[in-house]
Amino acid sequence: METGCVIDMVMGGTGIAELNAMQRAMAEDCSRRVVLVAPTGSGKTVAFVIRMLREVVPGRSGVQAVVVVPTRELARQVAGVVRGILNFEGGILNFGDSSAYASARGCNSGSGTGCGGWRVYEFGAGETAPVGEVEVTRVMAEDGDKDGALVGLLRSVAGVCGRVIVFVNQRVDAERVWRLLRGEGVAAVLYHGGMDQQRRRMAVEMLANGSARVMVATDLAARGLDIEGVDAVVHYDEPEDVETWTHRNGRTGRQGASGRVYVILNFEGGILNFGDSSAYASARGCN
């Protein structure tokens, strides 16, 4: 498909006012094989959809593109993005080669991107923080009372944080913390791998539409969920490694937006034990 047509569809279907550098690179690329590496929350989905649609010919029958992702949640997220783009102004691909609309835009031909070879695009590869402006705050739990610290934190940030995701390490703890918050009158939903797909989907939708303010989740929610307007991430339990830290935090501060990250610590140990010389502690901004 013509590059200009693809960009029109993407910007119209997603509401993006301007493509970022990574997305522009994908719009201009003409390699037959492309590898794209970028931090979480940077707009990779839109970038690879741009590149994919440039290979699509409107009106041609049969499957022209296949997107493979590791989880059902991510599949739903990507499908939503692609569907929104393809349905922009009535769904240009559905008109076929005889469409006056497609013809007027010059969208009836492939992009002619067969330049050969391949090209490893890296945008911020190796970064250990979300893309936007994220403020990390440590919250000390008095006498090791992490439950009390969490409830107090959520009450204190109620006026500045709309949607919050609270991460725990185990399903059983997610269930317990969720019940705790519900008992405290917090509109919270639960999200972990022991729930069926429908319940997880409902939890995401309730957080997204404002029916719930807080999602208590395991690291299943750390990747693939793209919920607009997540104002804060709370680490009730510390992540086990830097990669998990990065992906959890990537639920907020996405695509340049600001976000907040809170880490609940007790006096018995935890994140501060890594010391000033620890790369892990440095990545967390705890030095």
C-alpha cells in the first residue's frame, strides 16, 4: 500500500497527531526483513503495523499478513490497534481495487518496498525505565505493615492518580490484597493467570472505562496490556529482576506521558539491600 495512504490511516485510526522517530523510520524503510527493538510504551505496535501495511495490496484475496504474539492479552491489544486503523473512514481495504476512495488516495498498489536485504532498528534499546517521564518514590512500611502502607498510599494519591496497577508476585497474594482493598472501600479488580480469559478481559475493561480505580495483578499484566491513562504503578512486592521492573513500570508513562511509580519497602530488607553500587539499585533510582 502507498506509504502516504498508510500514514493517513494510522494517524486517523489511532488519533496520533504526529509519528515519532521510530514510526517514521518504519514508514520509510524498504528492507525485506526488519527487526525493531525499542522500550516498552514507545509505540512499537503502531510502528510495525505501518511497516506491515506497506506490503498489503487492497482488494487482493487471501491472507496477506500474520502477526504472532506471545500472549492472548497482547493479541487482543494488537488486534484492537490494527482493527482501528483498518476501519478508519469505512475500512479502505474492504473497498477493493475498484473503489473510487482507494483510487483517489493511490492506495490500490503495493508499496514497492522490495529493496532486498534486512535491517536491527534500535530505539532506546537497553533502557531500564519507561519511555515517558516517570517519578519513582519509595514508601517505607512502618513495622513491616505493607498492607497499611498500600492503603495509606492509595488514599494519599487519590486526588492525583486516576488508574493504578498494584503488582504482587504470587496469585495468592493478589487475591488477598484485592480482598483487602475491597474491604477498605477501594474500587479494585483482580488480574492473574488463574482467572479465565473472560474475567481477565472484564478486569481490563473496568479499569480502562473507570468502573474500577485499581487493578491488583501479578506480572501477567506487566506485558501486553496497553491501558490508556494508567497514572501510577505500585510495587507491593518487589520484582525479581530488572527486566520485570522495566515492564511493570512500562504500564505507566507510555509514549511520552508522565507517570508515577511507588515501591513499598519494609524494614527487614528488600530493594535497599542491593546497595549503592548495585546496577539493579541504580536502575531503580534508589541510590
